[in-house]
Amino acid sequence: MRKEYLVYQNKVYSNFVNYINDYILLSKDPAMLEEGYVPYSFYVCDAGEGVYGKLVPYSEVSQRYSVYDRVLYKGKEFAIAGHKRGDDDFTAPDSYVQILVSDKEFLNENNIADGASLMDDKYGLITYASGKIPISEVTILRRRKDLPVDRRKKK
């Protein structure tokens, strides 16, 4: 999982888009019209029906951060290449992850080459997505990274 969050008026929001020098909070709940939201088509011409947005300037956002997962497997940390669809919390009985590996021998040595696939072959670096690894064989590392509220600035 990798998700970005904003804190606006002491509430956390995960459904938003960057819009010029502001953010637009998004919702599909028509009741949000009473909270100052307007049809999203007010901002974007091909927004479709039933989506509402509220323009929030950077200056009114108190925090922006991302939460992301990595995997600890066999004493090494890896990026997640995939997991069971709809199982962001890794709670399904048949939950699994796939990890990004650049060492094909590592896949073979650890019996995770079955179902592995070539992900990228750029600039001489080959990356594979491993086969499925049962969640019971890994440790999920969930991390939070603070980000600048103003997306134009580097932290």
C-alpha cells in the first residue's frame, strides 16, 4: 500500500487531487454539498456525475504525508511488487505479497521464482516481481513519510 494523506481542519483526508496551487478534496457523498463542496465538474470538465470537490489552499492544510509498506524477507528489506487484490491490510487467510528483486538467483535460492515475472529492464538493471510469498513468511513494515504541504517545494 502507498497512500497519501492531508490534514485539513484537524481531519485526515485521503481522497484529493492537486489543483494548480491548491488541493481539491473529493467525495461521492452528495451531503458534502452542505460542507462547501461543489460538483467536481466545476473544476474539471470531464469529471462525470456524482463526484464533489472542495478547493483547499495549501495555507489551510496543516500536514501532508504518505504511508507505505515494504517487506522484510529473509533478513532483507524489499519493495512490494504486488499483493492479493483488495487485501491492503494483509488479513485474508490466503494473503500473500510479491517482492521486487534484481537478483534472479535470490528468487531461485528461496523458491520464489515460480510465477515470477520480469518487471523492468532499464539502464542495464533487470528487476523481477517474485512469485507469491505467503504473508506468514514476511514482516510488513509500514512507514510514514512527512511531505511538504506545498507540492511545489522540496522538503
